[in-house]
Amino acid sequence: QVRLVESGGGSVQAGGSLRLSCAAFGHTYSVYSVYFMGWFRQAPGKEREGVAAISTGGGSTYYADSVKGRFTISRDAAKNTVYLQMNSLKPEDTAMYYCAATRRVAADPTSPSGYDYWGQGTQVTVSS
């Protein structure tokens, strides 16, 4: 059983920065209990899309082309927490951001269908 809780969302002007956090909870849980953790986002009227993901064992990272060079995903095993540092934010980054985790070794880390556990989301709004 894995529970995920996001925090750190808010409203910023274009060019600003935000840092999202995803805390994981479970019985004797660590980030190594899952294969991948990722961040996804969904804007009104659009499909949920992958933003970034990280393999909990090796630390390999994956990024959507739209955020490469601006966003950084990282993990802190001691705190059972995954972060998404978002810099140079643009209005098109406005969305509800969700943290997710999967235990499936064959999962596509960039696809929502590959994930089993989801947080409730945190809103990010970027104004012009």
C-alpha cells in the first residue's frame, strides 16, 4: 500500500520557479519499494501528460521535451520524498500536477497507464 501526498503548488509569474514535493507513505516504505516515480500534469480540456520520471534504484531520469532544461526531478531516499524543481515557468505549464508511482518493472515511466498509485494533485498557475 502506497500513499502519495503532493505539496508546493501555487501561483507565480512567467519566468518564476516552484518546487513540488511528493511524500510517500506506507508500512516500512521507502522509495526503493517502487520502480519509478513520476510527475504528470493535466490542464482543463486536455489529456494527462507525463512531465518527468525517475527510477528509484538507479536514478535514471526521463523528461518531456517541453520541460527539458527547465525542470529537474530528484529523490531523497532518507525522507521518502521526490521533488520537481520547476524553473523558467511559462503560462503553458499551468495545470494540476500529480505525483505517481509504479511497482511494475515493465511500465513505461512516461505514460499514465503505467502507474498504480496517485496523489490528489497540486495546482500550478503561471500568469503572463
